[in-house]
Amino acid sequence: MDSRRIILRSLFTEKSTRQQDASNQYVFAVDPRANKRQIADAIEQLFEVKVLQVRTQNRMGKIHAMGRYSGRRADWKKAIVTLAEGNSIEMYENL
């Protein structure tokens, strides 16, 4: 699987910003089929950093209804990546 297809986007929330400052952790939305090793390899290749740990969460899509029509958002996967001391991802630093 290509590294750019594994990492879909980075997630910028208040909680992810606190995690970044406190414990050098970054949060990404990733392909639901990717495993932890593939996610770690993709982060190391794309951002040239050393990954210590990857934690993942499978998030269920919300159910929405409008009148008599109902639908559901897609399920997705979140990855929390811990980097080694001294490593950082530049796109987060510019916010």
C-alpha cells in the first residue's frame, strides 16, 4: 500500500494539540485497512521522523436523519502516533 494512501489527513483538534505539546503525539485519519506497522512506516517515510508507538481507534460513522430519509457517515480509523524525543512534524509547527 502506498504511503500517501495510508495517511489520509492530519487531525487538528484541541486535544490533539495538547497531546502534541505534552507527549510528542500526532493524530491522523488513516485508511481503515492499514495496520499499525504500515502506519508507522508511512509516517517515517513521509515526514522523515522516528516513530516509537502507534495507537489506533476504529471510529463508527454517525447516523443522520432528515425527514423521512436517513443515512450514515462512513466509518473511519484514527491513528495516534508517538514520535521519538527531538523529532517533530513541520506542518504542525506552523499553526
